[in-house]
Amino acid sequence: MSKGRFITVEGTEGVGKSTNMAYVKQWLERKGHEVIHTREPGGTPFAEEIRGLLLSKREERVNEQTELLLMFAARCQHVYNKIIPALDAGTWVLCDRFTDASYAYQGAGRNLGFDKLKQLEEWSLQGFKPDLTLMLDLPIEVGLERARQRGPADRFEEEEIDFFNKVREGYLNIAQAEPDRMKVINAEGSIEDVQQQIEQTLDLFYQQVVSA
């Protein structure tokens, strides 16, 4: 296993990504791996500047295509300047959201569809995908209430319930289409229950990686 592996954590607002990413990072480090924790949009100084543009509230309406293209601009910077070099050096990369989020938020939530998004993904990332994706799933109302408790809402968190229901459906459709890569974790229970599911998923994935 000289090359690192790329694991992403996905989900709508308030599903507990930060807490459970810390758990995954500790789990991998106990296996003896060097791990970097990063996020999207963002991950490099330039990509973090684009993140600021995307999440900031503003009077001017942000066009859906503009939003999508900015996401991929940040992603390209992130992938080619940080993620791939780390993987090539043998480091495991753990990322808070990746391309699946664009399919869910812009493709499903913004109703842009998947066809042009697939073309954009193939052109810009040339088939680069996570080795494993953990999709933390939670009823939208529960997640939004959790998100409200942690602080002021950003531009995305102020969207309506219908938007987030479409995002969640988008994620679940991806999981159904790519069950070997994206694993759905029921995030509605206790933190112990959630992390038990995560550990079982990581154990199975790790066995497959070791035997490959």
C-alpha cells in the first residue's frame, strides 16, 4: 500500500461530518497511516478564497452555473495541488465533501441535472474519484436544527427545506448507482451507533485494500 487512499465524507447540513471525520482520521492513524484532513470547497489558499466567494451572503443572486463552475475551479486547484501529490507520497487523504456534493447540491438541488456535470467532471478531473465515500444520512429537519445550533447560517444553509430534500435524494441516488464506493451511514442515532457503522464500513474497506 505504497500509495495513499482517498476517503470522502458527504451529507447535507448538520449530519455530523466534522465529528465523524475526526473519528475516521484517528481510526486510520491507529492503522499506522499518515493522514491529512481537508475540505471542499477549499483545501488550498486559492481554493479557500473561492470558498469565501461561494459561502458569503450577498445581495446579488448567484447564478447556478456560476456556482457550479466556481466549485469545480476550487476543486481542480485542490486536486492537482494538494490531493494527488499527497496520495502519490503515500499519505491518506480524508476530505469533507467532494464531487458528489456538486451532483447533490447543484445537479439535484439547483436542478442543473447530471449530464453537463458529468462532462465537466470528466474534462476537469479525468476520472479521479474517491476510493471510499461515507454518506451520512439524516432527515433534513433534524439536520437543519442541528446546524442552527452551531452558529450563524451561511448562504447554502439559508435555503428552503425543498432544496435540501432534493440534495438528500441526489445523494441517495448516487449511493444506489455506486454502492461499492458510496456507503450510506444512518446518522440519526447516537454518536456511538453512528461510529459503529463507520468502523464496520472502514474494516471491510481496509480488508479489500490490503488484499488487493
